[in-house]
Amino acid sequence: MEQVAYRAGGTAADTGGRRPASGWRRRTGWLDAVLIEAGRALRILDGSVAHERANPAGPAAADDPVLSEAESRHAAGLMRVNHVGEICAQALYRGQALLCRDEGIRRVLLRAAEEEVDHLAWCRQRLDELHDRPSLLNPLWYAGSFGLGLVASRAGIPYNLGFMAETERQVEEHLDGHLNALPQQDRRSRRVVTQMRDDEIGHRTTAEDHGAVPLPAPVRGAMRLMSKVMTVTAYRV
């Protein structure tokens, strides 16, 4: 707790429209930050976190092509992988931001995380339309990625941003592959994936513009290996 001094004769306007009840105000600390992140994680995992932009697929239309059972199952597997990727990106950037001491870079990371929330919502909506579900391992993906973000944040701002840029570069490749793999007539999934890819390109260039440096080859290779494990697992589980 800290004591706050107020000017004699101060008005309610001096305190945001409310006259303080006392001269004491609670100072937020690390415990508050941890509790905030825990609450955020729960909302992300249960799908209740608010998103900003409308789904690029738009409302379902009567003339939308009907997918076969096999096509629907394959599209759902790919969209589940994309949903997991956004779970990981959301956790990664929030983990990086939590320990970032540069307020400007912290805002860059949190803004990217907010846009990943849009992607999460779009993928979840498409999974619902395909009568399928998110990965059962989402809590594990989130926890692992958040921890990785905490570690990455200690490497310094240039490498911290480099980690963001490399993540987005690999996600771009991954989404391009999904555009080739999705059934041609699945226009709704394609619109979602295309907008996601365009956003990820924006995140990568933002990181590079703010001073991202290339990561060492072994780190990039390890990231690709981890991504492969996640992709193969999330397609089915």
C-alpha cells in the first residue's frame, strides 16, 4: 500500500471525477500481473475472450459449397492446427511482454497478441461450423508457449523481437501450406486463413522495423521441430 497526497481544496475532477475516500491507494505488483495473466489464459482457453474484428469469412450463405465428410474432417483438422498456432502465439507474446522493460516494445507485443485473439475466434467459429472441436491439449500448448515467451524475453530486445519475427515467418509458411491443402471449395476456411496470413506478415514486418535480429540457425531449427510436433499432434488431438 502507498499513501497518496492530495492538494488542499482539490476537487473531484482532480481524481478522475471521484473524491478519494482516503489517502491510501493499493499499489499493483507481480502477484497482480500473474493473476491477470491467469485470468486471461482461462478466457482464451474457454473461448470467452473478446475479439475486435469481424470474421473475414462473413455470414454463412445458402450458396456456400457443401463439403464431403472427408473434406470436412480434413478442413477441421487443419483449422484445429491453426487454432492451436494462435493459442501458442497468444501465449508466447504475452509471456514476452510480461517481462519486457521497454514500454514501446511491450506495446508491440501486446498489440500482436490482441490480433491473435481475432484469429482464435475466427478459427473457433470455423471449427463450430464444421462440427468439430479445438485441440484437447490447448492448456499444454498455452503453458509451454507462455514459458517460452518468458525465456525469450530475457535475451534482450533485438533477439526478443527476432523471436517474434521468426515465429511469424514460420507461421506464414505454415498458412501458405494450408491454403494449398484446404479443399478448393472450402471458401470460408480459405478467407480466414488468408486474412490470418496477411496479419502475420504485418506482425513480422513490425518486429523487423523495430530492430529484430536473425536468430541463430540452431534456434530456428528447434522452433521448426517444435512446430512440426504441434502440427502433427493437433491435427488429430
